[in-house]
Amino acid sequence: MSEDALKEYRRLRFLGMSVFDLVLTLIGTHIIHTVSWMYLVSEKNKTIMIYIFSFMVLFIIMITIGIVMHMIFGVKTVMLAYLGLNAMPEIPR
């Protein structure tokens, strides 16, 4: 995938954040959650409430990992600006 194509995918924004990045995070969370749900959770503990709660917790963990990685590598993001950890970055149009 070329860099221009990636920039084009990231053009669509929600609250200043790239929808493309959020969707990829959701897809990754769904894959990890589905595999762990199938193999790591016992049958007696499988309820819809636990399924939804564990998915939300995993999604928050994935977002937190992304935040930490962006901080480590010095990438200024809108999410970090919302959290007050850096200035608002320039959003490409």
C-alpha cells in the first residue's frame, strides 16, 4: 500500500480522528476477542453481557496501547491532544 493511498484512507475523520484507524482497531479487537472467547472462556461463563463487557474492555486496552505507542514514538495525534498530552496536530485536508 502506497503512502498516498494510506493518506487518502485517513482523510475521513470523526472528532478529528481517522475513521480508518478506528475501524482497524475495532477489527483487530474483534479478531482477538473472538479467538479468546472461543478458546479461553469456559462454556458456563459465556453470557451476552460478559461478551459485550469483555469486548469493550479489550477495545479500551487496544486504544490505550495505541496511545502509549504514539507517545513512545513521539507521534502527535488528536487523541493525545484531547487527553492534554500534546498540542493539536495539523490535520491534513
